[in-house]
Amino acid sequence: MSTSMNRATLVVQTPKSDAYPRAQAVFGICALVTLLLFFNFYPQRIGFWVSAMDGASYLPILSPIFFEQYLPWLNLCWILALGLNIAHLSLGRWTLLTRLLDLSLAFLGLNVVVSMIFGPSMFAVDPQIASLDNAALSVAEAITSALTLVAPFVLGVIALALVIDMIKKVVDLVRSISP
């Protein structure tokens, strides 16, 4: 009697490998909403002060190219990831569909990152916005040019992490459909 009851209990329970932590889904939702709000409503807050003593020397560093070419794709990734996290929160587990969607989303994210590496720079100083003198403007342009040089390396590390994550997702997908 107890053997049949244990088997029935095992069939009803979700396998541990398919469980999705609700805390991770909630954290993901909060982080994605923050990214969406910040980059879409407060992009002018992404920048630096050329002079710490002068509050008027704040300079946004995101180029118009970032808003035209990259932000729409980032928004798409973030909105899709938000939907996936909401699905995980409501389901509490992985399904074949959520695994496929997650893998597709990782592939889309990798494409966005690679396009940011090889595309036009996402950083620029707009001299019309800048109310800086020539020396401060030169410092701002030097910082922006340094960011432009460093960004491909940082994005390359992110791309590598995405590739490793995609490999893990494929392995998890294959394991989930294998008997």
C-alpha cells in the first residue's frame, strides 16, 4: 500500500529540475521593470559630471544611435523577458514552451549584444546640449571615447556569458524532453 502511495505522490510532484524559484521570477520582474522605466523615461540620467564642483557640467553620454538602433531591440528583449518571468511566476516551473521561449530570448539577446559590438558607438557627446567650456568638453569627449573603446570588451564578455548560458539552456532542454 505504501509503495503505490509513494509512486502516486512522485507522479503528482513537479520534478526538482523543472521547478522555477518564485523569488528569482519576482527579482527578474523588478529588475526588468526598473530597466524599462530607467532607459525609457530617464535616459538623460545616464552620463557623468565633468566637474564635481559644477552641477551644470552633467553630460548625458548615450548617443542618438543608441535610442534609434539599440533601445527598441533592448526594449523588445526586456518586455519578452518580463512576460517569461510572469509566466514562470504563475506556473512555478519550467515547461517545454517556456524553455523554448527562454532559448529564443537568449538568442535574440545575443544578437542585440553582437550588433552593439560591431555597430555604431552607443556613446557620444552632444556639443549642443553641453554647456561646457572647451577644456571640459575635451575631457567629456575623451571619457566618451574611452567608453567607446572599452564597451566592445565588456559587451564581448556579456556575449560570451550569453553563449555559455545558451549552451546550458540547450542541455536543460534536451534533458527535459529525454525520457
